[in-house]
Amino acid sequence: MAKKQKAKSTSPTIALNKRARHEFHVNEKFEAGVSLAGWEVKSLRAGKVQITEGYVIMHKGEVWLMGAHITPLISASTHVLAEPTRNRKLLLHKKEIAKIFAAIQQKGHTCVPLALYWKNNKVKCEIALVTGKKLHDKRATEKDRDWGRQKQRIVREHAG
């Protein structure tokens, strides 16, 4: 009897926006669904997505993901003219949309995508309300990260 093989468990994370955490202070996070075409889902499964240039806007009471680049697969989009950087609608509750809209209206606040990930075979986008970091804030963050690495090295050397 042949045993059933389990499917490879892949990471639920599709893409991360590491630059967002470097450039901004994250104030509040939201989980949004993403309205996608069929060829886009296939490209996401292949990992052909980049969201570092992406941003979120409000238009007529709806939330849109702009600037995210999903590279079309040659085999997947044969009958459809694929546009890699098209605007994609984000699906949120009305209360969340109102909260985001109120925060964006304040000076210095914006909304950016942090990550794309799978949740029960659905694509979710983690978006965040953020404020920009100053140069000295970026330096402090880098200094803290370096100090954390040094502490780990010291502990590892003394433990072993």
C-alpha cells in the first residue's frame, strides 16, 4: 500500500514590504481582502509579485491598492491582456474604511501595504496607517538592531 504524501507546506507569506517598516512608523494595521483576476492568483502562487512601490488610496468610498506589480505568467494569461500594475480593490468593512479615511486626512499620515499572504486559500493584504520617519529615527532603529545582534553574539559566545 502506498502512503499518501502530504503536500508541501509553503509559507503563507507571498510578499513583504520591508522598505515600509524602514521608512515609516506603523501606527495601526488592517487585514484586507484583495480583488484579483485568475491570472493574478496563479502569478501569486508562483511568487511573482512586488509591493515595495505600492501604496493605498481612497476613491469614492473605496480603498484601492496602487503600484503593486504582479508579473503575469506566460502560460497563465494567454487569452487575457494582462496589466501588471493595474489598480486592485481592497475589501474592508465600512467602519475600517471610515477609520482609514479619517486618519489619511490628517497631515503626515498615509496608508501603505505591508504584506500579501494566504489565509484559507484567499489572498489577504496587510495594510497599515503610517507616519514618516525622520533621518534620526532611521539611525536610531538601525542602532538598536545592531545592538541586538551584538547582544546575541555575546550571549552565544559565553553560553558555548
